[in-house]
Amino acid sequence: MVLRLVLGEEVVTVVCAYAPHVGLGEREKRDFWDCLDTVVRTIPRDERMCIGGDFNGHIGKDSDGFQVVHGGFGFGDRNESGTDLLDFAVAHDLDILNSFFKKRESHLITFSSGGRNTQIDYILTRQGDRSWWRDCKVIPGETVVAQHRLLVADIDFRNKLIERERKGTPRIRWGNLKDDNLSLFKDKLISMTSVRAEEDSCQMWEEMAKKITQVAKDTLGVTTGKTGRHKETWWWNEVIQEKIRDKQGSFRELMRCTNEEERAGLKESYKKAKREAKKAVSEAKNTAYKRIYEHLETQEGEHDMFKIAEVREHRRKDLGAVKFIKSEDGQVLVKEQDIRLRWKNYFQNLFNGEKAYQKENDNTRLRRQQRNNCFCRRITQEEVRNALKRMGNAKAVGPDNIPIEV
């Protein structure tokens, strides 16, 4: 099974394999390695690759003769199936990740049955991705199936998986023009210095609009200008913001602390701040929804309902999910310039290929006419009379003289 993941601008191909067990013949084993070889060759070299599975072979504790792909931290003795796995890794420049991290035996054993402990499950990655590796071990307490144990690997992605949020134009929070802010905004506008008379009405309007805009920014606030976020934050208030700030500060202090005794106290403080933040969010939501229900028939309540519907509609669209496209040869393109070039070539072939399609149709029609104009023997009346005699009611005779139901 092959699974291809697109993570940011990285394409990671995960291959799940299951090799034939020892009791099967050489033909089944050779078919498996040939199939896996074909799969690996179809994966482009610039894509990250990870092969994991049950290979039913022992690579051994030592790396004798296979120092390039074997890290020297294996388990048990090597057998013929393990040698086949090592030869396959050498042929495709792959490293067996299990053997590159020194672990105790309990973190190396992947199969345990009837008091017999072996290592038959492995993870293989490209040799050029060694700098990504962080750890690989078996978790003894987790059982995937009756005999196998869970094998995990930690891989560090150097490139950021999420693009930075695009900066937009900050906007005034006109939605805050209500309750206390409404009266404060009116008072500031009334106390605002009068606009001096000018001969040009456009200058008078620009000066007045500039002052109103400045009062609105000071009273209502402005957005950060970040786009791409569609969250229901219309119920957000200063109390929640303060609680969230306290929770983040408690978390930072907990992460910086290295003393175990102090960490226990800081952990309790963080849990308390987290509970208070959740409580504040819940109370703010309940208050906001209650206010909406009370003003549902008013114009303000209708505006709030449309705002909620718009946010949820944007969330359902999942606009940021499509970030890749396939090339003509089936490779996954994730970079923006490659995707644009692919679309450009596609539409060029689409629009310019239509003429070629018409030309091909014209040639096909011409060949058909030429074929029809060639000499054909005329059907005689006797042949038609004999054919009609062989036909029954509601039946016809096919080319093989077998009646066909109509």
C-alpha cells in the first residue's frame, strides 16, 4: 500500500509492505521483492520516502558488509531474508532506521511469541534524509497485534509546513459600535473640533472624514490585517483576552522551569489558568447567544446571525486544502511556480489542441469517403429474396445465421 502526503511544500510517500514468511518458496519471495522494487522506482528522487512493514527477516546485531545501510545497532543473528532486505536497501540507497539508534533490547524487539523474541519489522528511508532523523524505537507497552509491537520513528521537518498568513489592510472594527462604545463614539464626535470652512468642498469632506476615521480607530479599534482565518470570535471580549494571556504566561513559565519541585507548582498554576480561560470563554459565549436570542427580531440580531452563517460557510469550504496538482507524468507538484506552469501548459494544449482535433476528424471523414468510393460488388435481388425467406416473425438472422430476438 502506498500513501502520498503533501505537507506544505514537501511530498512524503509512505509505503506499507508485508514480506512472505519463511515457509513460502523462493518464487513468492522473488515476486515480492520485484514488486517492491517497481514501487520504489516509480517514486521520484526529490520526494521523501518512508518504507515500513513486516519483512520477516533478521538483519542481525552487527553491520558486517553492510555498513552503509546498517547502523550497527540491530538485534539477534542475520538470516537469508535479512540479507535480502539489506541488499534491497543497498540497491536503492536506503537506510534501515532501526539500526541507527542505540537502544536497550526491549526497544529493539518487534515480535514476541512463545518466549521467542525477534526483530522483523523495520523502517527504511533515503540516505539523503539522515539529518531529519531524531529517534526510532519500539514501545514495549503497546501491542498492535497479538505478537507484534509498535515501532515508531521521529522525523523532523526542516521546512515550515504552513505558509505565513498574508497581510491585508487593517480595517476598523465597526462591529464594536454598540453599548458603551456607541455613546463614547458620539461624545467624541460632538467634542471634535469643527471643520474649518474651505472654498473647496472636497477638501472640507476629506478633512472631516479623516477626523471621523481617527475617532473610530481610537474608540473601536482596528483589525490586524491577517487574512485566511475564519473563526467565530464575535463573542470575544477583554476578559477572555486577559485570561488567555495569563494562561500563555503560565505555560511559558512551566516550559522554562527545569526544577522538578517548582514544575509541580507551576503545572498546577497552568491548569488553574487553563480552567479559568475555558470558563471565561463559556460565559462569554452564553452571554453573546442570549443577547442574540433577545434581539433576534431586530436588525442588529439579524446582522449577527448573518455574520455567524458567513463564518461557518467559509469554514466548510476549506479553501486552503488544495495546494498541489499532478504533472503530466503523474508527479505531485507543490511549488507555486510549478503549479502555474502546469496550468499554463494544460490550457495551451486544451485550446490549441482543438484545432488538431478538428483536423484529425476531417482526415478521418476524408478516409471514410475515400473508402466508400472504392469498388463494391452490388447486392443482387436473389440474395435479398433468400435473406427474407430465412427471417421469421419478429426475428432476424445475424451474420452467423443464428436468429436474434428483436
